[in-house]
Amino acid sequence: MQVKHTLLLCAFFSFALPALPAEWRPIAPEELALKQSKTDPNADAEALFRDVRIENAARGAFQNVRTTYIRFKIFTDRGREKYSSVKIEYLGKEHVSDVAGRTIHSDGTIIELKKDAVFSKVEAKQGGQKINVITFALPSVEPGSIIEYRYINNAGELNGVYDPYIPMDVQSEYPVDEVTFHLKPFSSESVRAAMRFLPFGCVPEVGKPDSRGFSSITVRNVPAYHDEPHSPPSLSARQWILVYYEENETMDKDKYWAAVGKREYAQAKEHVKLTREIKRTAAEVTSKGKTDDEKLGLLADYCRKNIKNIWGDQVTTEEREKFKPNTNSGETFRQQLGDPHDIDYVFIALAQAAGYDARLALVAGRRSFIFTPQMMSEYFLNNADAAVLIDGKWKFFDVSDEWAPAGALTWPEQGVYALIPDAKESEWVQTPLMKSDETKIQRIAELKLSATGDVEGDLRELYWGNESIGWRIEHAHQNTAELEDFVRTRTKERFPEFEISNIKVTISPDAKLPVGVSYHLLVKGYAQRTGKRLFLRPGFFTAGRRAFFTEANRSNDVYFDYPWSEEDTVDVRLPEGFQLDHPERPAPFEIKPVVKYGVNISIENPGNTLLYRRSFMFGGESIPIFAPKNYAVLKTVFDRVHSDDDHMITLKLAETTPNATHP
């Protein structure tokens, strides 16, 4: 994705809060007569404009006040059903007010939204904050109608601080003829940087500041964003604009990141203090290890076991209330409590005390965006980890994360750019990515097939690498009943009639070990009996799964979070008298270095046991991402895997010769 030139927006000081327009914008005759979208002729509705006005006023404490005004043209009944009902969500201390709306029919008739048709409620809680919801339905909407609504969202006081980054969504699920942001910069002695913006995937038009100090950014003819399975992170797939405050106007890329690295190095140095207690502990802990990896792993384990994360589940509300922020690693070490940065600093101090070159690394996680250093903003360096230099290479540790093994990061921080700060020459490195043979799913089944087609037996699954981390994040704090319910629900997705028992999920406290799942399963009618034949799909773990890709065409890149591999071992004892009719198996195939697939089917005698072995690798050693032009080939690959996983074999009842009788 190309990054356009950074543009400077002029600052203007004002205490005035924004107000909604005294009147609605006029409706043009061509808007009433419009029969289809200008951007997408097949669209069910189109936003004729989306207008967002943001004012950050200095009233002792910064505020973020946002006014939204949007006008839709409805073309079909589907558009009416989808867009005539509006839901506005807001968190915590935010406040939504001045909600207004109306419907305009093609003959010019106007029906106003009544105040008592606007409803407010608390829908849920997220991270301790309430999610408040306002809902309303525009009245008497029909195909050909124009609907429009507006409201003010006030984020409330931000305790004397401000967020220097505002990501602005340009693209929506519907086409938009014109998106305009009116922005008034912060203006205060504590805000020295000018407001700038970086556009992604779009080419905005910049207007001059008006009499109230608002500068405008307009993007025209914005197509609808269609979410597709396995799309890239949201901000890498959509059009958007980053509004931000940084002093980087005259710097080139290298000078900018050098300045960031120098500043971050100095700040980290203030936080890392090698106290007498830290030096003694480092010596004691590392004395039990022989190699560098062992010693650093022991230091990481020490931090995880002894320094509690203030935001973790193991910390009580009372402890949080009594907690005093740490100013350096010595204080964190004494309190045995701190935020994730504090814990990183303790690990860095311990590693330095043990003689290692250890730094705080700034990491560009890819959960929402895939970053390159061409993008000159610290906004993208949204994670911090410890980095230790071993044999000329940086090894990364996230000691505040309980899910990843020591010396490994979770997948959003794998294979991404990280800045290693230095007083003179900071450097960019890429964090290690777990390869497909490190992120592995192993499945083993020992089954018995009945003459009526029922299958019963014991199954085991092992999840390694990123698959193990994913299991831990999602399920580590669930109780036995919840884990059993998850396994039962997952099984129900493939088998309409089954009985499951002896479910056991093993999630070891040692993150280096795999997550294990075992259970006993009976599936009625798994194989189909026809006369003297049984038709069996031996790929028990993959048979009946949904296809990866079902659409014929693709708009977005195809993206997977990480490479992985699968190994299936299925032993099926056949019913007495049955034998393999045609020992066919799917042909193996390989496209280096991205995919490799193979199946082997054989019969073990004595015992009359069918042996099924399947292996699948995808992604190899890099993050799997493919352009839309390669979608057809990729779909063909996954369709073939899906078909081969559903491969059917035939078992026939052996002919028996009756004993001869003699006169």
C-alpha cells in the first residue's frame, strides 16, 4: 500500500464547541431522481455524503467532540432493511446528544424522526467500561427515499491529556459519493506539534481553514468495502486516514526514525536500574542455566512468576487501588507489581545484570495493520518487547504475556518490523516468525468401524506453536465444563448424530508444551452401507469440513495470520468380513515453498486395520498473503485439498465358499 506525502494542517485556537447545523442541507432534484449508485450500479444504497466534524477544545482538560451527518439514497428493499435502522455505540464517559433524522420521499415529502422514537440502553460491558447504545429507525422508508441523520458525540474530559493519533475511517460497507472530515487542531501550550495526516489507499483533497479554524479533508467516489474470509488486517484492507501530531515535518525517513530511536533509548535508560537486589537475583537465576537461551529463559520465567501484571487476573481490585506507579525497574522489582512496560524493564535489567546487551524494542504489531518503515509515525509501533543480542542476532521476549513461551512472541508480533533504539544508530529488524513445522496440529484416532457404518474410538489432538498460543488465549481461564462444551459444540458442527465422553483438555502452565485434547467419540452412520459394501471417508478429522473459499472472485488480498502444518494418523479396525475394494488414494502434490499435501492409505494384517496418514503444510517460512490476481490458483489448491480430504473408499464384504458335502 502506497503512502502519500504527509500534509500539514494549520492550527487555530478556539474555545467554541461545535453545534449541529441550524438546518439540514438542501436536497437537490438530481438526488431525488437518482436511480442507482454512481460508484456501484449494483448497490442497494449509497451514502450521498458522510460529513464528520471534530473539534478538540482546550477547556482545562482536552475534549474530543465529534459531529456526524450522513445522507443515504435507498435503491432497493434490501437497502431499506439494512440502512433505515441505525445503531450508535459509545463507551464509558462519552455522551451522544442532538440526535435528529428524517426521510424524504422522491416526491419531496418529508417525515421527521420523532424524539420518542430514539432509544438508549446499556448493551454490555467491555474491559470494565459500559457499552452504551442509541437506536432508532427512520420513518416510512421505501426504495427511492433519501434518509439522513446527525448526532454529536462528546468524549468528555480526558484528564488533561490528549491522544495524538486519530484514525479516520474513509471506507464503509456501502459506497459513498463524498466523505469529508472537518478538523480543528488542538491548541495549547502543551501541544507543540502541528496536526498532520497520512492517507492510506485514498487520495484526499485538502481545503483551507475556514473562519472557525476547521480544515477539511475530502475523499470522493469511495467504493464499498466487502469483507471476505481471510482478508488482511482491517486497516491494511480499507481506505483510511491517520490524523496525528508529531514534529517530523522536515525530516526524511532515516532521520525521523533515528530521532525516535535516540529518544526512546534515553527514556528506557532512565527506567532500567540495576539495583543490588536485581544483580544478585540475576546471578542466582542464571546459575541454573548452561546456554544463553536457557539463562534468558530462566530470567523470563522468573519475571512471569514473581512480577505480577497490574492488569492481570491474579491482581485484586484492592491491589490495583493501592498500586503506586513505578518510576524504574528497581521499584517494580521491590513491589513485585507493575504494568507490562514495567515488567519488560525488570527483565531488561536482569539480562543486563547477567552481562547481556538488552533493550526495549518498539514492535509494529500486525493485528490491525501491516507496517513498513516508510510510514513515518510512531502510531504504528504499538507494542514494546524486550530484545537481547545473542551471537549477533536479536532475540525477543514478551515477559508480560503469559501465553507465549520464553523467547517467542504471539502471532501479531511475529514477522514484523521492530525498532531497536540506540543512542547513535538505531536499527530495524524483523521479529522471528514461527515456521509451518513449528505451528503444528497433530491428530490421532484409533477407531472401530461396525458393519452398519458406525464409528467409535479414542481421539487425541496436540496443538503446537501459534495454535497452542491461540488455545491458551481463548481457553486457559475456562473451567472444565466450559472446555467440554467447546469440544462438544465443535464436534456438532461436523456430525449431526454423535455421542462424546471422557473429554479432557490439558493446558500446561509451561507454554513450551502443546495443548492437548482427548475424548471418546461414537458417530452413528459415519460410513454408508449399501448391500455388501461400505463407503468410508478415512480422513476422519477433516471429512465434512466446509470449503475454505466459496466465492468465484475476490476483491481483497488473501491473508493468513501465520503458516501452519497438520499431521493426521487415523487407524480404523474394519468390521469382520470386510476388505478394501479399491485401494485408491488422492495423489500428493506440492507447490514450493507454499503448500505440500499427501495422503497414504494401506491395510495392516493381521488385524484388518485400515491405516490413513495425512500431511498438509501451508505457508512455509513466511506470512501467507496473496494478491487477488492469484486467488483463482489459491482457490484451486484449497478446493483440491477439500476434495481429497473428503476422499471416499469402498469396503466390500468378502465372498465366502460354503463347505462341500459328500454323499
